[in-house]
Amino acid sequence: DWQASNKKEYQANESNIIIKVRDNAGNIYTYPTAQSITNIDKEPPSVPTVNLNGYTSGTETTDDIKITLTSTDNQSVSYYEYSADKSSTTRVPNNPWTISDELNATYYFRAVDHVGNASGWTSAYTIVKKNEIRLDKDIQLVTSGDGLYKVEHNDLTELGSEWNQTEYRYAGVDPDNYVSFNNEIWRIIGLVNVKVGDNVEQRLKIIRTDGVKEQKDFGNYAWDRSSGYTNNWTTSKLKDMLNGIYYESSTGECYTENDGSTASQNTCDFNAGTDLPKGLDDTAREMIDKEVIWNLGGWEDSDITANQFYEKERGTSTGSSYTYPSEWSIETDAGEKHNGIGLIYPSDFGYAVGGEVRNNCLTKNLWDYDVGSCNTNDWLTPNNELWTLSPDSSLSTYSFFVYLTGSVASYYTSRAVGVWPTLYLTTSTKIADGTGNINSPFVLSIQ
């Protein structure tokens, strides 16, 4: 029973065989002696070990997933295969195999040696790779209307060139910048420049605004305290409340509205979720970047543009006749609570104007945002007054806030004004899904 083959290997049981060669004309040559085949490889490789290089099977990630397969064989492993059903197989393209495209599948793996012996299958591994949604790459930019705008900083005169990085900020009446955070709906301010250590990097900045669906409004609080108050954020009672009982989802001291102007000491409960919104949960706390250095520079009035405020905020001027820290960080807050929760800057409000009036409004002083439709085309215009982080450097007791009319001014920090918690997300927190619409908010994932 002859078998013709052009393969280099001839698979058979151990035996002696006679080899004949036939050419196209039908001539036959018979090898004079029988050929002995005694070294047939019938041993399969070992079942591969699977190294996911830090990824956990079945979890969702936007990072690339690298799979490394290792097997041993008495000769050599030729390649690896994967299968969803242990029937239909596909060769693993490379080892290690890096999965960069979106994928949700369960695979088994096996090794195959140089003569086709296949190992047994591994256990099942579930790969869930989502494509990260990046503001600077995946969101359509706009130049009018509601949406994501590019903000250039090429004209800075008071800051170093490291602050010149292009930012991406949401602007307009109601842009699609809603994001699920802390089992609530927050909003994305944008991908903005921040100081981390000695470097300027970029982080996603988000804010909990009022007036979102059925969520409780956050409430009105003093920037500092009712007596002995200052505009030094590092000793602010509002800073302590946001980074203390609100961050911890607990109960404790706060300074709330009393007679419509001056606040009084009170007890706030951010745990029950009844009168006040519930504080942060464990996942939300993990997503906050506590290494970001918050700049505390101020200015003596609001008769400057959003671009000019941007520079003042990142400067070192906190007061003309007094000296307060110009930065808030873990280092400057030694011994105090620092959990990375602050407020918006005046420039955040200024850059949030969109529509046909945007270019004109960006040339206006923030004091004048209540005219020319700047306020009605700015999604950060509050329904009430809203505190910002920046101090009035001409007075030791005043900080800037946004009027409900959209004009930026300063007032004494013992006054109870609306508060919208604001924070930066870690670089390991990614946008994994969603459209940003209020009915389909972006979904965050920790990698």
C-alpha cells in the first residue's frame, strides 16, 4: 500500500519500508535497501502555561492585553493555537500576542510541535478589551455650538512654555460631557493642564453640578468659616469638609447658610444620603488623582479675560499685603486632609462658553460675562452663586465666585455660596464607553 508524498516527514509506525520513485514518464526506481524508520515523534507538547502579564481574565480593560504562552516538547514547539470551542482553531499570530483591538471572547490555547502533535487544551480565558475613548483623539471637535473645543495657550506671557500644551474643553449651553461617577452623573470640564511634581501633565477634570436629573443639589457653604475667615485654601473649612466628611461619606463639621449671607457652623451628614447627597464610594476615591498640585494664584479683580485668569491662577500672587501658599498639594497640606477635591477656577467658567458668541466672549473680562449672551451659552453658569478656588489677592478675606447672572466677582469667604465639587482623575482611569449624552453618560474604568 504505497503512499505518495512531497513532504519531508513521512508519518508511519516504526517499521522497515521500501521506497520507490516514479517519474512523469512512468519509469520506476526502487531503492536497493529497505529504509528503517525507528524515531517517530508521537509525543505531544505540554499543555501551555498562559501568562496574561498583569491582566485578570474576565475583567474589562482599555489597556493592551499581552498574552505569553509557554510549552515544552521533546523536539520543539512550532506554534500555538486558540479556539473558542476546541474545534475550530486559529494560529496565535505572535508569541507574546498583544491584543490592541476591541475584543470580548473566551479562548482555549494549545501548543503544536513540528510534526503536528497537539497538546491538550488549557482552561478557558476570557478577554475583554475595550477601546479607550480619548478626548484628544476620539471626540469630534467643534468650532461653534455645543461640544468639545480645542484651547490653545500659545500667547502666555507669565508662565513657562510647559503650560503651552493644547487643552480640550467642553463648552456651550449643554454639551454631551456627562459622565457616570460615584453612582451619580457628573460632567467633564475637559482634558486640562496640571502640575504633577515638577512637570506639567494633562488630566481629565470633572465636576458635580447642580440641576442634573433627580440628583440632590450639593448646597451652599462658606468658603471658610463664620469668624476669623481668610481666603487661604489650605486652611479653608470648605476644603476640610470636601476632603473630609464628603470624601469619607461621613458626618461632621460644615459651615452652611444662616441668614442669607453669613454662614454658621453646623453638622452635615454625607452618609445617609437624605437631606444632602451621599459622599464618595470606594471606587470614586480610587479614581481621584491626589498627586496633582492645585495652583492657588489669584488676582485683584475680575476685569481680566479667561486667558489672563488662567495665567494668574497658575502664578504665585496670593495677596499684596499678606502671603498665603500658592499651591495646594499633599506636601503643603501635611497633617491635614488632602484627598484631591477642590473647586473650579474662574478660567474654567470662562472657557466653558460656546456657540457663535464664544470668540467674542473670550475677549471679554469675566466681570462682563453677564452681557452679550456669554452667560446663556456657558454650561457652567450656575442657577445660584458658585464658589471658585481662586482668591482675591487684594483682600485676605475675599475669593472669587460666579453670580447666577454669569458675572465673576469676589466676596468675603464667610458667605454661604453654592459649591460644586471638582477633581482630577488618575491616568489609570479611562473613558471606556458611552456617548456623553445625559441618557448615555461616559463610563469610567480603572485600569
